[in-house]
Amino acid sequence: MNCFRGLKSTPKVGFLLSVTVVVFIFLTYIMDRYNTDSTLEEKRRECGISICTPCQFLETNERVDSVNGYVDDTLQITLQSKFRPPKRKELEHFSASGDDKIDRIIHQSWKTKMVPMQFKDYIKSFVDNHPSWKYMFWTDHSTRLFINNLYPNLLDLYDNYAHPLNRPDAMRYIVLFHFGGVYSDLDVKSLRPLDPVIKKYSCVLGQEPHVHSIVYTNFYEQASNAFMACRKRHPFMKSVIDNLYQFSFFAHVLDSTGPRFLTFSLRQYMIKNKDLQVSDKDYVFLSPPEYFLPSVDSEITKKLALLCEGFPCLSPLRQWQCEQWKQEGVRTEPHPISFTNHVWSHTTYKDHFPFYKENIYIFVICQDVLIYNNA
């Protein structure tokens, strides 16, 4: 199959483009473990020692709906080719009155009580927009102490995660289950009070921009754990915690505790509870990207563009999303209806470490901050 048939270019340019896309996608597969529609052994038999064609990598309509247990495989979720993500241009109706369904607590975390200066204004935005709310801050030390004291059955799993990023991921699920409230990464800015949201929903998950999930990770409607809000003891968060052991064998953080893990857990929960209505206390609302994560991650725009270059190889859904992205451009600013905006700081990137040399004490930003057991 000529994956690049129809592209208007000279033979030389077309050849170079073909080679570039093949090499890029092959390396992306090796480094990021892209989802495909076969098991790891099947991939190896199919590809042998040669490089697979671009279409074998680009056309990846997932069909696996359960954990397969391969340490070096990726989590896969059925992709609905006829699905087209809706666009939210206006806020839904939120009542200003009524009882809260989610606890008024903001949860954020960092390694220690000294946080990077660049996050000061983002932290302050949550404090300023929610003056009557509690603000709880979690360090590595206070988190482990909390789990040891109240969830000792999870301590061994927590301590023995292969990747250090697994621990803060797991922490946010456990904390939301125990205390309830809102969890937000430090690189998320609050744009308006969340009071209307917690009066309407009992559990809310942020959603990544559609171009992320459809083109980059080949999911659709991918939940994000960078922003979540849930009432305490919500059964969904309990199911997420229960899944931690089963998914811990996946090598990639995104699959073992991160957004893909959370997305799978959400699909699993909603299938089991398909009769739940929005007003039910056990319902989970996957919010539109425009609400909490409206901006595209600038770090992956080049990868997105290169993936879209293989247009003839893509599924109809991914082709559609590439066309939408091309027409709309890269959104780096929040939407007028956004409650928050994620700026995608990638705090774990080693080449970003120099930016975190200047730190500030969390109590300087918020004098009323609560830390578990003052640890």
C-alpha cells in the first residue's frame, strides 16, 4: 500500500517525507509504546526484524477492553470510528443555589513544602477564587504518612511502584476518595470559582483536548487526572483505587496510574453503572475539554503535525480530527467558558529542572494551608 498516494510533492520530496514519517512513527512506537490492535507477540511476528509500514503504526483501531498483563504492552481502549467529539461553545446551566455535592477542599501537591516560584500565581489563583474553601497541600512525606496511617493495605504498592510518577498519581485518587474535594496539578490556573460545578455534580473529571486523545494517543474522550473533583467516598474513586494493583504491571505511567488508566477505569465504571443519571450521587461527569483543559500541549504540536502528514493512513476519525486541528490551529489560550486552564509545564522533564531552582514556601502563598499531620 502506498500510504502517501495523493500527496502533492516531487518524487524526491515525497520519498524524504515518507522516510521521515516512517522513522518518526517507529521511534515514537518504541519510546512511547503506541496502542495497536494486536498483542505484543503479534506485533513482533507481523513486523519481524524489518520496519513496519506507516499504515501499520498509524492505523491503530484498538479492540482490547481488558487488562492483558503484559509489562511492556500498552493499555488499549476500543476506538469508535464514527464518533465525532462535540464542541462546547456555551456554558451549560449551573444553579447558583442548592447544596454542595462535592466538599469545598482544594488539594494540590509537590515533593516538599518548597514549590517552584513559577507556580506561585497558579496556586494563588485557586486560593483567591475560593476564599471560603480549605486548601490542603500534600508533600511526598505527608502523603506516605497518610497512606501508612489510614490505608496501610496500599502502602506496599505505593512504595514499590517502578516509576516515581506513579506515587503522586495514586495519591490523588486516594485523597479524593478519603476527603473529597478538588484535585489540581500546580500548572493549572483557576479562572473562575468552582462553586457552580460542585452544586451540580458529585464527581467531575477533566478531559484532554480532543486532538491529544484522538491523534496523539489514539483514544477518544480521554480523562485527565490533572483536574478532578469528587465527593468523598464516591464509588468511582473506590473502583479506581481497586484497579491500581491490577494496572501496576503496565510499564508506562500513563497506563498504570495516569490518564489512560483513569479513562479505562471510567469506561469500566460507566458500563457497570449505565443506568445512572446526571443527578445521581454516584454519577461521574466527564467534562468537555473547554471547561478545565482547553489548551493544547505545545510540547507535542510537532508530533501531531507529523502524525497528520500520514493522512491517507489514518482512520476516518483521526483524519477528521487532523482536518479540524488544521482549520482551527493550536489553541494555547483558555476558552471564554473555561473554569481552569492547564499550561502543560511537564514538571518531570529533566531539561526543565533549571526552571525550578527558585522556590517559595507554600505558607507564603497561602497562610491557611493544611498539611496532613503537619508533616
